[in-house]
Amino acid sequence: MNQSQQNRQEQHQEPKQHVLLAVSGMTPQIITETLFGIYRQDPTKVPQRIEVITTQDGRQRLIANLLGPDSPLEQLIKDYQLPNIRFTPEDIKVPEGDDGALLNDIKSERDQEIITDFITDHVRQLTQDPNIIIHASLAGGRKTMGFALGYAMSLFGRPEDSLSHVLVSEPYESIPDFYYPTPNTVMRADRDKISQHDLSKAQVMLAKIPLVLMREEMPTSLINEPSLSYTDTVARINRANLLSTESATVELDFTTMSICCDGITIALKADCFAFYSWLAQDSKAYPGEGIEPPKLEMKIPELDTRFANYLKAALHPEVTINHNYSLAELFEYANDTVAEMIEREQQKSAAKPKKSTRNNWLLQGNTKIDSLYSAEPDRDLKALTTTHKNLWDRLLKETNQAIKDALGPRLAEYYQIVTVNTAKGEDNGRTRFEYKGLKLPAENIHLKL
């Protein structure tokens, strides 16, 4: 796509929708106050939609006070000629308690856990939509709700999203009928009905709260995980903070072709598991040495030995392999092992049918893959080396990406395949060879029996 085509495409794209996401308790005024504050700061960012997270009691208060033809929300839109703002009962989100009923109030530790998890997961879901920009307000609701919203926005928020609190000048905070500064004089009594105050004189300030954006550090699997709990999210982040290269451990499970990284299991594709296993076992046996990528200087016997080691790495080290197997027979044996593993996986999930995301083969046969185990004596060395190199590069990239998606960049770096050793070539050091492996201590690499 050239620049002019890209410009035309951008011109035809629908503008992103601004959404106000708020937490609210028994003071629905914070919704109109926040809308007014946004309007005063930048009229182009007035939300087209409002979503509010609250309790059942808060929901009833919102419906009674803000929904209806003569509500303060409708009056705000008319007074300041704002565009239409969607806010319906369906936009008021209330979590269910353990009894299945909507949560009436937050009175216990369990209620707090429920509302916190609900806020975290709702923010995660909203930030998945690339067509909306979120303005989150933590002005309402209990302090726990505001904290959870702010923290969730830091975890999942994007650069275009924002977070704010709203401040109202005295004495208007204590006037029950104050919802926003009116354009003309409107007199209202304070809570004690002692004095009257002009609503048009009120000052409403939208205080923006900078977000510490952590989304890029979050595991993709966690961002996409349904029903995400606040507790699990925090635990995952804290785990990364506590680990070091010396303390991190990984366990390889050959029956499921998965790796367990300090309690977090990652089911790898079979080809990636075999690749990881090959380098992990080498790092365990020869710490700090590593395996070098395929290179042109390698001869066919060396390339064949490397491929045999890769195939064997798909199998548990205690499995007895016929030493007379040809490469083709070893390839078939490894593929059969993978097929059996996938079949077991599907049988276990029979109660909850779920299509496996992993192939039921180690490497799918084609002309290039077939050349890796061919017994033909006249294989082209250059072409064979290229096939080995392409396979190595793909598996290195996909394996590390799978670990990053599951753990996030920060935690993944302890378990990924990295350069553990380097060597200079015989051309006065112009060529630098990198040897790959795990940087974990040998005693922290475990093979599940």
C-alpha cells in the first residue's frame, strides 16, 4: 500500500468513539460533573457513550436520577448543546454475588473481591476494542472501587486512554440538586436548607491522573483471558518482581509437551517443544556452552546429527530408542509420539469438547522437510543448510514468542532461548557466532519423570 492509498484509507475510517467509564455509589452527580469537565477541557472529547460500574443500590439511584426525559443528564446536553450521549440501563454494570443475585452493597471482604475482579475484567474487555477511547473516572463509588479502576487502567490502558478525578468548589458539593454549573442563574438550597446558592457560579475541575501504562508488559494470554481476576493479575506481576535468573526454574513435561515456568504452564506446539527441549537439555548438560545455528561450514553428517538430536528431544530422555533407526524412522517415531499426545489431550477434554490448537504432528512433511531426513546420498548441501537455517530461525522465533505471550516480556526473559556464548570466526573476528540456550542454572532445569 502506497502513502496516498494509506491516507485515503485513514480518511474513510470511522472516528473512534469516546466512552466515559465510571465507578459510582450513591452520588450519580459525578457522571454529569465529569461530562461537564471533559466538555470544558476539550469539547471534541465529549463521550458518545457512558458505562458505569456500581452496585444494585447504586444502579437504582442512577436510573432514578439520570435516566428519563427531564433528567439532569438530558438537561446538561440541552444547556451546552452537546452531541447525543448514550446511557441506558444496559450501560449500568452490576456484578453478581456468590448467590447469583446482583450485589447490593460492598459490606464484606468477599464483596470487595467480587467488585474488584469485576472492574478489572470489564476494563480488560473494553480495552480490547480498538475503536473506542476510554476516559475513566474514579470520582465515585467506594475507595476500593476507585483504586481498582485506576489500577486496572494502568494494567490494560492504552496511550489514548485517560483517567481523571473531578473536583467541585465549595459549597456546591453539599448541594443535593447540583449536577453541573448551569449556563444561567439557578438558585438551589444547600443540604441544611439554610442558604441559597447560584449553580452557575460553581467551579468544576477535571483533574487528570497520569497513567503508568503497563499493558506492553502484560502477557498476551492474560490480556485475552476471560473472567480475569484482580488477585490473579497482581499475583502474576508480583511473581515477576520476585524472580531472578538464579531462582527461576523450568520443568519440561514430555507427556503434554509443555513447560512449567515457576507454576505457569505453557503448552507449546510440538515442534517448538522439541526445539526448546533440545536446547534446554544441552544447557543442563553443558551450562554456558549453547548450540550454534546451522551454518554453511557444516557438512551433511553434522546437519543430520543435529536433526536427529532435535527429533530425540521431543521424547523423554528415559525413552529407549532403537539405535539402528534411520533418520526417516526416527522422524516417523517422533511424529507418532506427537499424534498420541494430541489424542490423549483430546480424550481428556472430551467432557468439554475443545479443538486443540496444536498440530498432531511434529513437522509436516513437504519437499524441504523431507530433505532433512532423506537417505539420498546426493542431497544438495547448500539447499539442505538453508532448510536447516530456516527451520532454526522459525522455531527460535515462535518458541520465544509463545513464552512471551504466556508470561509477558519481563517474566519471559528468564525462560526464553537466548545467546549464552559467543565465538569469533577465523576471519580476524569479523564473523561472530552466537550459541543459543537457556541462561538458567543447570540445576533449575528439570525434566518431569
